[in-house]
Amino acid sequence: MLDIAVVLVEPQGPLNIGSVCRAMANFGFSDLRLVNPQTDHLADEARLMAVKAGGLLESARVYPTLDAALSDRQYVLGTTRRFGQYRDDFLDPDGAAQCMHGLGASVPQALVFGREDRGLHTDELDLCQRFITIPTCDDFPSMNLAQAVSLCLYEVSKKHTQAAPSTSDDLADNAAVESMFAHMRTSLTNIGYLVESNPDHMLRTYRRIFGRAGLTTRDVRVLRGLWRRIGCLYDQLHKKNNGGVA
């Protein structure tokens, strides 16, 4: 089975959390992570909906931020219906399942679901390599959180009957990738490539490019070497322009 964490960001309803646990148990998943939940996930209402999956409520891990919840994950898919300039490469649940299956069982992955009323924020989507959207009727596009989780897990579980490929590439974890992006932001802002007032505007394009590729640990090392070199050249030029004073 794939190593997949189900991550709920600021879930608001205990009934939904309990229903998600039941869906996870239905399809064989056990790693539930809650980011700053807005309700008591151990409340009676949650236990009522979880039915025999109450153990998942007990074992659920709670995190203060999405960044912290994803720090050990190497590939992350986030759900959204926010179509924008940087979101032109959506996967439907079946496509997402194929993508996750193709990475192999050795790659720690995550499915991230947003708030019931507002979904995931832009900075939270930045932490995801790919986006999932569920095709629904335009007149009533929003799905219940637990239903969306159930649909995605159903598609992923269908792939379980197929042998997961082994992966030779050592994908970098999210913590390493985010550290690289922070380094990239600083280096490219210093040389004027990224607009200082809004560096993430252009950086999101690179997030999508690198997200589709899937950065390995070596890729991250190579890229950080590039940012370091750019930083050294910037420091030398800055020192020269200031009469040799750093």
C-alpha cells in the first residue's frame, strides 16, 4: 500500500472529521493529520460518525501549520477549485491516483484537503506539487469535505490491486524543498529577477515546473548550489559598487 497521509486543514465540523476516519478505514488508510482543527476531533459527534474507525481519531496527529504536517512528505497533492493563473495543470481524482501510484510505495505522499467553507489558501497550495479538482456541476460545485476525501481515496485504493512500481529516485522531502525555495527567493530577489514587493508571483511558476518534475535530494543540492553561486556573485558586485565595503 502507498504511504499516504490524509491532511485536513482547519477542519470545522466534528461530524466531517469522523466521516473522514470512516472513509479512511473503508479504503485501508490510517495516517490522519489535522492542521489547527477548529473543533474537538475527539468529540462525541466525531466518534459517532467514525463508527468502528474511532481508533483513527485517537491516533490522529495535530499540527500547528500545514508546513509542519508535511515536513516528512516527499510528494503532496492538494485539492482546490480555485482556478487561476498558476493553476492550469489540474488532475482529477483518477489522474491523481495514477500519479501517486506511479511514484511508488517507498515515497511518502500526502493528500491535503482545505477548510469546509474556504478551502486551501494560496500559501498552502504553494506547499503542494500538484493540484486535484473534482469535476462537479457548475451550478453546485462545492462538495462536502468527507465526500471529497472518500472519492479521492476510492480512486487511490483502486490502484492498490496493481503492483506499485519501485522508485530509484530519492525524492526530497517537503521541508528540504521549501528551504530550497526560500533560498531561491532570496537569491533571485537580490539580483532583481524577482520583484521585491511580490517575489512569490513569479516563484509560483517555478513551483509548478519543479512540482511536475518531482525534485530529488540531488536536484535540491544542485539548485541550492546555483543559488549560493548567485549569492556570492551578488555579494561581490555589491561590495565592488560600494568601494570594497561589504
